[in-house]
Amino acid sequence: MPSINSNQACHIRWMIRRDLPFVLNIENASFEFPWTEDEFIRCLRQRDCIGMVAERNEDVAGFMIYELHKNRIHILSFAVHPDYRRQGIGRSMVDKLVSKLAYQRRNRIVLEVRETNLDAQLFFRQLGFRATSVLRSFYEDTPEDAFLMQYRAAAETATNEESRRAA
Ligand SMILES: CC(C)(COP(=O)(O)OP(=O)(O)OC[C@H]1O[C@@H](n2cnc3c(N)ncnc32)[C@H](O)[C@@H]1OP(=O)(O)O)[C@@H](O)C(=O)NCCC(=O)NCCS
């Protein structure tokens, strides 16, 4: 499985309420069927639902919303502003999630990707995710299918984590 590393400098932190206008701007520039502000707020109020942003030059350049489950992390929404793409920011945010797998003993990350979203499929594939199933007619807004993509923590990561806990 390819390793996930990034040398690009960006600052990753929890999302706060003040980030929402910037997040909405990225969302609108990235998706044909963007989430509304209400949908973001409703989602982030849920227990175990977490928002992360990546800053570059003090701009909010990307965001990710994910949900914590017992054995997995589910990415619900994720985008990098078009002006900041292909600079390693998406990879840095996924790196951050992968580091949480080792720490929290959740062993996989999952997400649904639209069948037409080839860019995202290539991005996740490059980072070690694999498509594991097709979810037929998954979306309410279009008749397209989704691919379920999954990243599994490497066995050596789990072993290191177990040694660390045992120490
Ligand atoms: C998918 C997305 C988050 C990637 O973010 P990013 O910051 O541009 O990605 P990175 O620069 O970290 O890319 C890491 C690697 O992934 C691959 N990759 C990224 N975008 C790619 C693309 N459009 N086509 C092919 N490969 C791509 C490349 O191998 C890249 O490394 P390289 O630039 O050195 O070749 C961004 O394209 C985006 O916001 N897309 C629109 C929203 C979206 O589709 N979100 C995902 C919903 S499931």
C-alpha cells in the first residue's frame, strides 16, 4: 500500500463557526449539488461529527467533515479550493485522518464517491484507498451510483500502536 506523506506546509485545525463562510465558498466552488449552511450546521451538531480545515497563508484552503464510528472513520464531505488544488493540501488532510486511525484504534477510513467524480477517485486511489463496492442509485439529486472507497490501516501501524500501548 502506498505510504501517505506530505511535505507541503499547511496548518490543519478543528473547524470553528467563523470558518463557515469560507467553507461554503469552497463547497460551492467544488460541487454541483453543494450542501447548504444549514446542512453543515446540522451535521456538525451531531455527536461524533467533526470538522477540520486546512489553512495555507492564513486562508482556509480546504475542509473535511467526518464522522467517528467504533471501527471506522467516515468522510462525509471534503474539498480543497480550486486555487489550492494539486499542492498537497488534500493529501495532508487525509494524512491527518490516517494518523487518527493508529491513535484511536479505528482501522479504516471509508467514503462514497460519485461514479462521475474521476478526480476524487484518482486522488483517493493514489493515497491507498480502494473501491470496495458499488452503491446503486445512492444519491437523491441524480440517478448516479457511488463507489464505496476504503483505506485500511497497515498491519505494521496497528502492531506499533499495540506495542506503544503495552509499553
Ligand atoms: C479531491 C481533492 C480534495 C484533492 O485535493 P488536492 O489538494 O488537489 O490533492 P493533492 O494535491 O493532495 O493530491 C495528491 C495526489 O492525488 C492525485 N490527484 C489529486 N487530484 C488529482 C486529479 N484531479 N487527477 C488525478 N490525480 C489527482 C495526484 O497523484 C496528487 O499528487 P500530485 O499532485 O503530486 O500528482 C480536490 O480535487 C477537490 O476538492 N475536488 C473537488 C471536491 C471533491 O471531489 N471532493 C471529494 C468528494 S468524495
